[in-house]
Amino acid sequence: MSVDLKVEFQNFFEEIELLDTQQERIDSAVASLSEYLGKCYDISSSKMYTQGSFSTNSTVKPTPSDDEGEYDVDLVVECVNTNDSPD
């Protein structure tokens, strides 16, 4: 019995791929946090960006046992001035 790897991979991908509603939830959270940080700390939006699996579009669904649907999104905020020193 042969295995069609294309079909198996597609099935696997569909199991881990984020749904549109999940992607929208993450996008909304990132936008809200960025807006909050920008207002509270006067940080330009150009100084904030995501990295990791979210920015490379490789975020996966939480496990089915995770009722809260938590996601790990890395938000980088550049807040060092050019005049700052390591001291």
C-alpha cells in the first residue's frame, strides 16, 4: 500500500494552519498593543515590528486541549536612543 505524501502533507497542514478568525485575533492583539505602546511611550510605529513564527507566517494552531487558544507573538520595540550607551 503506497502513501501519497502530497495528500498526507496537505492533511497535516490543514490541521495546523490558523483559521482566518485566529489570524484576525492575533492581528488585532498586535495592533492594539502597538497602539497602546505608541501612545503611552511615544514610540513610532516604525520602531515596532513582529518577529518569529508570526512574522514568517509559520504560526500554528494551539493544541485542541488549549481552550484559551493562546499564541506566542514576539513584538520587538526599538526604544534605545542613538545617544544611549551600554552604561
